[in-house]
Amino acid sequence: MRPPLLNPLFRPVSSLAGIGPKLAVTLRKLLGGPDPDGEPRAIDLLFHLPVAVIDRSRQPGIALSPEGAIVTLKVRIDRHQKPPRGNRRIPYRVFVHDETGELALTFFHANEPWLERMLPVGETRYVSGRMEWFNGRPSMVHPDHMVSEADFGDLPLIEPVYPMTAGLARKTLLKAVGDALDGLPDLPEWLDSRLVAERHWSTFGAALRAAHHPTAVADIEPHSPALARLAYDELLASQLALALMRAHQRRSAGKARKGDGGLRAKILDALPFTLTGSQQTALAEIDADLAQPERMLRLLQGDVGSGKTVVALLSAATTIEAGAQAAIMAPTELLVRQHARTIAPLAEAAGIRLAVLTGRERARDRAEVVAGLADGSIDLLVGTHALFQSGVEFRDLGLVVVDEQHRFGVHQRLALTAKGEATDVLVMTATPIPRTLVLTYYGDMDVSRLTEKPAGRRPIETRAIPLTRLDEVVERVRAATEDGAKAYWVCPLVEESEVLDVAAVEERYATLTAALGSGIGLVHGRMSAADRDVE
């Protein structure tokens, strides 16, 4: 299906210079890719663009180099000063000079033979790095570059800075990027010629090469010609892909699904509240979509607590009344369990056969669920991405509900809808998205909005308290819990950080336990699922 011209862009990164299977795994952490368990491709690396530059074009001379500045100096090698034998704490120094003064190049844990080859006495070298001044004497610790006069042309005076990850050397990344750029095919221009001329844009290939080889700080600015061209290409490609997907779904014959209202009536009777006006409006819009012989693709947007899950369940009930099955997919196991607890009593009241499927189910339980989906004895399935894995087959999947749409890629959503024929799709989000952004990001998707909260909700009060009054907050928590209330104390970190000055949950747990005594639980993402359930 893919034109052979594009094959160099889709080859695995392990085929690039300097990248083996081990580094390919490291790059997957940095680059991602369409398959979370697969290997990134050359195109993924090419779109991993620099975020800053190091300007090495400054060549002021030794004596005129300011403290902390990155400079490039042309120097002559005078002498090597080796540390005393057996004392690795004293650095290896190489003293050099130019017409303005003397400089010490300083190396810790030095490879002496290598330094003697790189910096032979009496020869001229270009060195580039950060200048440090101590007691009036200049020093450059571990220069970033040391090249001969003949190789000075290869020293990058404007050096790109990439987002990196542990285990990946900068030179290795640059080598792989260079190899990927060398294999970049000469693609025909696909943009309007008048637009290209008006914006003074180069070709796609030239723009990509310029982005990886900036010659000035302005080259990495978002409005630079190269990056603007690449951003336009990416946006246009995204819009075309969404348009094709939407056109395919529109061409794919849907199935009209109309229920008799029996299951829905039982759920409504079991609810401790009545539906809001916006919930009723959203359900009417969804019912109208389900009744059409075209696939539904609708976004249900509503704030936390606005009742999206109930709308999804009532929509699933209509699908089940029509003889099909429904599935609700959530991004995390915790959210799946929360949905299941909310839905279970309502499903039981209506006689809807509910099951849960995550990656944590025991083999026997999973086999029972898979069998129930295949023979139709399960009406409604709530689960994580395990739903679209191989081996999970539905008798007749009529409706897919995707919670927190932004946490799933389009290909994951399509993989789940492919489990059925003429499957309708309802995606939910708590993020307020303007209609124009919906069109831009999701394609021509219909939108329903929940603008009200269910009746009986207590008003929410928000207070900002400085840490200097932490003791008062703890006392308020003590008073509330002694009156039978519950409290949640949310921290941004699991463990204390030397980098971030924010509260860590383990430290706060110890503090609160000492202050309040028993009755305090601890839950965080590093705990096993079983331990979290116990808490």
C-alpha cells in the first residue's frame, strides 16, 4: 500500500548508523512510535527536532572570554601536567595559549594516551567549551570539541540541542540523524505552488535538513521558514488523514439500532436522581444517530461530575435493546474499576450482563469473559486497551464508548471498532474543546455537551493556603474526620525530589500519620494493583 519511494522513511531505527537493538529500545522511550511495543522508524527520528542551539561562533580570545560563556578558541599546545601517580582526584591539565593569554584545559579521570594524541605539544588546535575563571586564571573543563586546523570546518559553530534520554549519547543521536537525512527521498512537492512562493518556503526535504542543521539561533524559532514549512506539512497531513478516516466511516454502511426503551426505563428507575436537561438533549442526539443507517461518531463533552458515564450507559442500553453488544474503554485500570462500580448496580437492575477486562485478570477469568463476548452472553464490557487485543472477539459489537479520548490514538480507536461491523462510536472527554478545535483535531465529529450538574450536588469551595499554615490545615482535617467525614490529600510526587520543591506523598503520609494517628491510607502509582485495592 505504501509507495516504495517512502520506504527509507519507515525503516526501523536499528538500521541507522550507530543504532543497535539495545539503543533502539532506548530510542523508543524518547521517540515513541505508532506501536508502543515496537521499534521507532527513521521518520520518527527525523521529526525529533532540536529545541535549542549552542552558539559556538564567539571567538574572543582567552583573556577576553567572560566567565560562563561558551567560546571557541584557537590555541597552541604548550605542555601536559599529569596528576601524581595514584591520585585520581587531581585533574589532568593541558596548558595552552593564544596571543591574549594562557588557558588550562582540565580533565578529570583522563585517558592520558588519548589526550596526548589529541593535543600534541607544539600543535595548534581549536577548542570549544564553557570558560571558568578561578583566582584570575582561566580554565575550560572537559572541552566539548577539540579539532585540528584542518578539521575546523567540521566543528559546528551553531550546534543543535535535542531532547535526550538516559543511555543515549549526543554523538550517537547526531550520527543516526545524519544517516536518516542521507536516506531522505526526493519527494514531489504537494503544497500549492503559490503558497510556497508566498511564504518563501523550501522543499520538504530541504526544510527538514535545515531544521536539523541550524546556522543561527533564529533557525529554531517556530516562525522560521523551515519549521513553519514542517508545521504546515504536519497539520495538512493530519487533516487529510482525519478526512480520509471520516470519509471511510461515512462510506462504511452503518446499522440502524432502535431500542424498545425497556432497559433504559429500568436504569432510570434505579437512578437516585433525574437526568439534567443537557443529559436528555445529549441522549436524544445519540438516539437519533443510532437510529440512522450510518455510523455514529460523536463527542460527548462535559465537566467532571456532569454525568457522562450515565449517558454512556443509557446509550449502551439502547444498543443492547437492539440486540448488539457495547464496550466502554478507559485509559487506566483504576478508571475501569471506578466505572464498573458505578455501572454495576444499574446494570443489575436492568438485567444487563456486565463484565470487566483489563490486563490484570487471571487467565481463567479472562477466558470466561472472552468466551462470553464471543457467544453473546455478555452485553456490556468495561475495560482498558486489553479490549482491542487479539483473541478478544465480540458476537456483535454495536457501540464503542471511549473515555478520556485524548489518552488514546486514532489507531487504537479504529482497532476496537474493527471488532464489530458497523460499530457506532461515542468518545467522552472532560476537557472543554471549542468546535473549531474539534474539527481540527478529531475531524468532522458531531458534538454533544453536558452543561449542567445533576441536582443535589453540593457547591464546591476552593481555598489556597500557604505552607506556613500547614498545621491549621491538618487540624481542619482532624476535625472533619472525627465528625465522620473523609479527606483526600493529593501530592504531586511519590518520593522527595532534589530537583522539584514540591510535596512528596510518602513524606506527607509519614507526617500525617504522626499527627493524626491511625486511619490513614497511602495510594500511589508505584504500588502494585493488589496493594492499591487493599488500601
